[in-house]
Amino acid sequence: MKLLNGATLRTLQFGSIVLATSALVACGGSGDSPGATVSGTAAVGAAMANASIVLTCKNGAGSATANANGAYSATFKFDGPCSITASSGATALHSFAAGAGTYNVTPLTELLLDYIAAQLGTTVSGLLAGITSNVSYQNALSNSTVIANAEAAVAALIKKTYGITLSSSSFLTVSFTPGQPGADADLDTLLAAGAITSNGQPVASLTAAATAAGAAAPISSGGTGGGATGGTGGTGGTGTTAK
């Protein structure tokens, strides 16, 4: 048997390393990358201090604990969209994230889900439960036009019902801090007007109105849904596929 000289042996070893590395990259790497980040603020006017945040996505799941100002951040591997639940004491509010980015959890995002769920012919609980499997729900909650139209419709409903003009119709994705002007002041105004209950939920009549408005503007297959126009909804980034 002919022995390999040193140079030939080193060449073969190097080639083996290159092939192994290529195979690792092709299958997604070592799995050490942190994924993508969803962050935002959970508030009902007052911050949901130390709230438990749970995210359940099309693929992947994550969790976080909000700080004293209701701010949270979760970095994990996922494919959006994701449902978001913030819980603190007797208060539990829901929201969603289209992908990576800023997504708040407030009474307004609860109303937003009421509206979109009705557009899709389901309930909020049905919509959130279907995020992992229902393609129609996934498409709607990842569609920036659907989100923007729904936000604008909710803002228009609040204006019509309470005479309150929100500082931004992009309340799902706008950055804010409790106690500061802007989106948090909107929540304080709604609370004072009786639009939000003591446990942070929209009042039943407002929820019913949002549901009726959504049902009147259904999302057709592959469509964008109706509703008022105006405002821009956040699209977020796309997370890494969960391993």
C-alpha cells in the first residue's frame, strides 16, 4: 500500500473540513443563533408591571417578563405570526406580532383582534388558537394592509363612539412609555371616558361594536379586508424557523 505524503494528507483533511462545514450550513448551522426579537409595552394606561408575556407562533414559542414600565423583550427562534398574551393579576390582554419588531399589548390591541377575528368569521380565542395551523389566519395577521386597515377602523370606531382621536392609528407597533404623552395618554383618556374597564378590558359595548364592524368588512380569500383607511401597521421582520 502506498503511503500518503504529508502534503497530500493535509489537502485531504482540509477538503473534509470544507465539506463538513458546507453540510452544516446547508442544514441551518449549529443552532446556536439566538433567532429574532419581539418587544413592546404591555399597558392599560398604567403599566402592566412585571407582567408575564407568552408568545405562541406559527412555528416556535417564547416568553418574557415585563419590567416595571411594562416593557418586554423576547428573543427566540420563530416564524410569525405570533399570538401574545400579557398577564398581571386579574388582567390578561392579547395582541399579536407579524414577525420580529415592536408589538404592544393593550386594550386597543384586544379591540384590534376582535375586529380582525370577525373579519375572518371567528372569535379572538379561535383566531389565536389557529395561529399555529390556519393558513388564512396566518396570512391575515402577517398582511400589513390588513393590519393597517383594521387599526384605522378601530381608531374610527373610537372617534365615532367617544369623540376621542387617537394620537396614532398604528397603536399596535408605536413605541411608547407609560406616563408619557402619546399612545399611553390615549389609554388614560379612554379609561377616563369609560371605554376600558377596571381590569383593563374594553367595555362590552365597544367589543361588540368592533366585532360588528369587522363582520361587515370580511377578508376574502387572499384579500385585504375592508374598513377605514389611514395609518400604517407594522409589518415586523421574519423570525428564524424554529428547530
